[in-house]
Amino acid sequence: MSSLGVRTGSLLVFATAALISGCGIAPGQRMVTPATLQDTGGDFSTEAATQQTVPITDINLTMLRKLHTAQASAPLPAQTLALFGKPTAYKVGPGDVLQIVVWDHPELAAALGQPQQNSKPSDAAPGFLIDENGDVQFPYAGNVHVAGKDVTTIQKELHRRLSNVYQKPEVTVRVASFRNAQVFVDGEVRTPGSQSLNDIPMSLMTVINQGGGFTANADRSRVELIRNGTTYQLNVDDLIRRGRNPSDIYLQPGDLVRVNSREDSGVYVMGEVNKPATILPMRNGSMTLSQAISDSGSFDSNTAAAKQLFVIRNSTSETPQIYHLDATSPVSMILANQFELEPKDVVYVGQGGLVRFNRVLNLLLPAINAAVTGAVLAK
């Protein structure tokens, strides 16, 4: 046999071995994580690395029933339930302006103040400004601490003090300007910013509506209420399904309401689909496996192995979860339509064995041809 034949035969043996090795990587019912990267200049050390097996759960009717039952029976978190309640009376604070009237005592009329000329809408209304210490000064009542009190309590206190000077004084107290308490709305609303609280209680839905309402990109399932350093995760549509009115959640001074974007809850569809992409959930935050496959253009009929449909969840955590669905049967699409995806899930469609064979062969053929050409030239 000539030297060229020996070399070519060796190359073919090498190619066949590599091809067989490449065809043996079809996904099974257990997946193995890559070996740990050692400090060897970027090389993988398989001797010292510890491999971890990740169990794969088949998506079937029994699993979906258990999942749906668990979701339906799961109660609302106690901290979410604590947000619901009756509105409380407005408590005044520094910056607010009070209007105080003592009836049948014209000598106190001057204390009411006069309207300012050419006043701006942002200017405080005439009245008694609550100072930075939370106090107001009123004739014959002296220095009165009013911060943190409602107008009824303030009115009783003034009546008690003025009773030392007048007989049965008739006192009326109201808030002329609300400038102390504010809440903030941010994220996917049309007009984010601050809003002033007043004597009309402001609910969660009121602050969103006054902010222009949800935008088209808003994820109504991921609304955050930040209060006193604690973040409460709220799913508006889920609350309504459970018979809980989001308007029964009343805001407090300093609250921040943030509406997250659907782009933050995307699902990644990869592998043998016609349009690999990041798929956004619906406005209520929901997305099923069948919707994700449909939005990515469905399977590539030439390359996809419908048996190898995987959903990888919590991929960046220490406890990832992997679900498997054999999508070759029409019944499997019923299962896929009931399997709800979560933000950051990865949907992967594997490739058929023949496709792997062709791709490995395409990788090897240029090397074989180059070796044969080199051998001929050398001869």
C-alpha cells in the first residue's frame, strides 16, 4: 500500500472514531453539568473535577395536576395579607397648612391670613404653616404640636386650650394645603413621579391610574410595593382571581410603587427552532411552553428532534431544575399548553441524530480533504 493510502486510511479511521464519539452525545434522561474549571490556564481538569447530576422531570398529566393543585392551594403570603385594610385618617406633618376658624370671634379673623397677590399654584394656601418641628402657633392657644395627628384630634386640642379664654368656643380645623406626605410611582407607567397624599385615601390602583396607568410593556404580575425598606411582591391579576381587590391596599407616606417591565421576565428559546429568541410573557405575566414554541416559529422540521424538548429552570442557582417533554405526539401539545413557564426559563429543542452526523461530517471533511491534498503534493 502506498504512503498516501496509509495516511488517508488513518485519517478516515480517526474521522470515523470522532464521528462515532460525536454521535454518542444524544441527551438522555439525566444531564451532567460541565466539569469544574481548574486554575490551569483555562483547561478543564476532569480528574479533579466533581460532576453533579441534575435529575430530569418528565412533563406529564400527573405532574401538571400536582403542580396546579399546589399553586391553587397556596395561600397568599402573610406579609401580603397584612397590606389589606381600612384607610386611616390623614395625619398632618411639616409643610402642611391648616385653616383654623373660631366662630363668633371676629378678633381672630386676622389669623386666617389673606390671599397672596399673583400667587402660583405651587404656593401654599393662606393659613397656619406647620413648621419643621411639627408645631403651629395660634392666638390664645400658644404653641401646639400637631404633627402625626388628624384634624379631629387637633380640633379637640384647640378647643380645650381656647376654653380657658372663651366660653364654649366653636372651632373648625381643616387642611388647606397638603404638602408633607408623598408617594412615588416608577417603572412601566405612563407618567412616573411623585404624588401628594391628601385626606382622600390613596390605594395601590389609584396611584397607578394617576400615573397614567400601565404601559403596553408593563408586567402586571410583578408590581413591587416598597415600604420602610421592605419590598412586597404583588401580582395584580392573581389578587383579582383570588377575590382580593388591589384597591383595598392603601398607601402610606414614603411608599414607592414600581411596575416592572415584561422585558425583565423573558424566556429564552434555543436550539432547533426556526427563530431562536427571547420571548416576552403576556401583560398578565403568564406564558405557557406551547406559546414560547409558537412565538419562536415552532420546531425546525429539518433538524429538530421533537423528543428532546427541555425546560431549564433556575439555571444560575445551585439547584437547577430540568423538565423534559416528548413533543412527537399531538397530546404533548396539550401538556405544553398547561405547563406555565417562569421568568428566565430556558427552552431548548435538541437536534436529531442524523443532523449531528451531518454536522460532524461537515466539520471533518475539510480536514480530510486538506490532508489528502497535502499528501498528494508531498508525493
